Amino acid sequence: MCGYLAVTYPAALHLLRNNPAIFSKDPAHWQALRLGHVPLDSPALMMMQPRDNALWKDGPAHTRLRRAITNAVTQVDTHKLAASVIQIADQLIDAFSHTGQADLVAQYSDPLPMLAVIGMFGCSQDEGRNIVSLVTRLFDGSDPEQANRDLEAACLQLTRAKRDAPGRDVASHLIEADLTDEEMVQTIILVIGAAAPPTSNLIGNGIRRVLTDPSFAGSVHDGVRPVSDALDEVLWDNPPVPNYSPLYAIGPQSYEGVLLPPGEPILVSFAAANSDPALAVDPSARAGNKGHLAFSAGAHACPAPDLARLIAETALGRLLDRLPDVDLAVPSAELHNRPGTFLAGLTALPVRFQPEARLIPHGR
Ligand code: HEM
């Protein structure tokens, strides 16, 4: 099994901007997959195999499904979303704030975006809890086929409920685009799967940045450097999705002398492109600079970067408001990324703080 990785900023843009004219997103082009050469337990399979949703389609089929998604996410009420993130953040912090210690990955950055996204879909609490546990089962890899079937059934139930009683939520707005039940199910799974893990990584790595980078130490709390600066820096030099967007050359192609045969996947390294020496973006000029590729570019660029930033910024800000003396409980060198090519998330983020630092009483 073989493939290519685009590591310079121009190469990344060349690939992303020439989809679908020269490079296709459709994994039907993946020769090793067609020939059955990709091992069933390959981690690449879960992230690169064809699914019937916008992420893997080109041209008009992609445009139609993507329009449904952008129509739905642009109608999200950002004030309500921020309020819901604060409520979720408070519930999560309330669960550990009396202990003086926490693992902010397991107890904060991992669950928070999933709960926020489920809320955007207008699920009841039970539906939401069920979908969260099924997505977790799917990502855990324990009996993924059964988890996938159960998740599809839960998303179909949500679709039917929203067809009967539409609201002002992402699921109801997707229905407005005349998607079939099957398209609804796959689109709900795509949006939840595309939204939650990267936003978790951005929050986790954002907290780490604030707690370990001397340029933030002591200054975020007094407002000298806003948390949004920390997030910008993470999006540049530790993007939540470091390598992805598999593309396939349509016919033999070459780029700067490198032959790109059809049938072999070409991944885009957003992490490498962002740190391309030829870019000459001074690290001190990264805050506020949106020229990074963390949200990709071209036809499949992330349709919701502003929502992602809003969730992450609100979550990070609330944590620092609630636990102003929060600090790492282990040396920074003991923090590690989860294994894997596609996502950059920490395994754990142990912190400590004064247990009485809870500024806001329970039950607000
Ligand atoms: C920090 C958080 C996020 C990051 C770093 C991120 C990054 C990305 C990237 C790199 C892609 C391109 C994938 C590819 O071409 O294969 C993408 C696509 C996508 N993202 Fe995001 N994303 C984030 C949050 C979100 C959120 C909050 C939502 C929805 C509420 C979302 C929905 C999607 C969807 C639906 C696509 C597929 C678009 C298409 O194929 O046309 N993402 N995202």
C-alpha cells in the first residue's frame, strides 16, 4: 500500500483547489482498496473508506449535499451556541471542581464539543446521550459495525422526529434542503464526526498552550493576550487535523517533477504546509492571521470554522474563568499525543487547582 503526502503550502493549495477538476475525493479511485489490499484493521480504512456523504463526493453531488450543510450551519444562533457551551462547560467543571485535580482531556475537552454539537441538532437529552455513546463506541473500535448500525438507526429516528416537528436546529435546517432519509442519516453522522474530534483537539491543545507557553503565562487572565491568540497559534503550529483530505489523481499527473499516478491516495499535510519555511510567517505574527490551512481550502474546506472557534474559545475562556489558578500537574514533556496520522489530540492533560477556586456556585 502506498501513497503521497503534500507537505508544502503551494502543493497543498494545488491539490485542494484542483478538486474536482484534476484530483478527486472519491475513494472509488483508491486502487489498493479496490483490490482488497487494505487490511481490515488498518486505521486508514476508518478515515478513508467511502461513505455516502458530502466529504467523499465531487462536483454537483458534493455541491448539493454541501449546500444543505452550509445552509444549516450558517443558521446556528451563535449567541445561543455560546450560552449552551457555557452551560455544558459549567456542568463538566462542576463534576470535578471540588477535587482540585482533573484530566482536562477526558473530563473537559473530549466531551464538551460532542455535547455542544448534539445540542445544535436539537436532540432531546435522551437522544443526545444515546448518539454520544454510539459515536464513542464507533470511535473506540469495539464492534464498529454494530455501533454504526445503531448510530444510523438513532439518526433516522432523529430525522423522522424533526420531519414531524421541525424546530430551529441543524437537523431541521438540513431537512429544508430536501435530503432523503438516507442522506439525512449520513449527513448527520458526517457533521457530528467532522465537528467533535477536531474541536476537542483544539480545546485540549489550546489549554496546553495557555498553561505551558511562557508568553501566555500570567497574561491571559489579565486580558493582555486573549485566548483567541492561543487558538490561532495552535491552528498554525499544531492543527487539530494535521494530515487528511485524501485525494486521487484523475489520470496521470505530476507536480513539480513528482509523478502522481492515479489510484494512489495523496494526503494533504496541513501541519507541514502551515510550517512551510517558504511561507515566512513569523511565529509572533500568527495571532489573528487566518492564512493557515487548519480548516483546509477549496471545495471541501471546513464549512464551520467560525462555529469551531466559537465553541473552543468559549470553552477555554470559561475554564480559565472558573479555575483561574489551574496549572499542569505533570511536566509538559509528559504530555503525549494519541497515536495516529489524522488527528492531533492529547492522551491526557492532568491539571491541579485550588478546590475552593469554584467562583460560581452550583445550580446557576
Ligand atoms: C477545530 C475544529 C475543526 C477543524 C480543525 C476542522 C477541519 C476540517 C478540515 C481540515 C476539513 C477538510 C476535510 C477533507 O477535505 O477531507 C473539514 C471538513 C468539514 N468540516 Fe470541519 N473542522 C472543525 C470543526 C468543524 C465543525 C464545528 C463542523 C460542523 C459544525 C465541521 C464540519 C465539517 C464538514 C461537514 C466538513 C466536510 C465538508 C465537505 O466535504 O464539503 N467542522 N473540517
